[in-house]
Amino acid sequence: MAGSEAEVERARATLRHLILLSGLSRREVARRLLEERSGLDLGRLLCGRLDLKLRHALDISRVLGLHPLEFFRMVFKEPGERSPFLRQLEDLLAAAPPAAAPSPSAPADPTS
């Protein structure tokens, strides 16, 4: 598998395993997705005949009671160190002047 395909397949496999471990049947997960107007062909999605989209992973995670961040941490390991791009962004944000605090509202003029 080239490029991101291996990562997509890892996410798909993680979803399959989570559904299995949840104690819910695929049919029940599909029914709950349909109730939330997020219906999709779960069987085709999990076997790779339907492209896995971000909304699918989010919807299935929600149905299983899993926070999206928890799902993505299962799929993707934390890097050993921050990427150069993230370090650059952090440096830019650290160098930015702090946002001005909102000035307190002046009390209404009782004479007007």
C-alpha cells in the first residue's frame, strides 16, 4: 500500500476491532448511525469497498461512546518529537504579542 492507504487501512481495522470489542453487533451500530442520520453501508466501509471518510470515523466513534481524540490516538502513535512545522508554529505563536484584554464596559451614564 502506498502513501496514506496503509494509514487508512489501519483506521479501518481499528474501527472493526472497536465494534467487535464494544459488544454491539455491526447491525446495531448501523441502526444507531441511521438514527443519527449518519447511515452508511457499514459492511462495505469496514471491508474496504467504500472509502473511509473522516465523518465515518467520527460518527462510528460517537456511536461507540468514544471521543474522536481517543480513536485517533489508537490509530496514530504520538511522535517521538514534534515536527519542524509544529515547532515553527509554536515559535510564531509564542512571539506574537498577547491579545489585548477587553476593556471593562464603562458604567452607563445615569444622566442620559
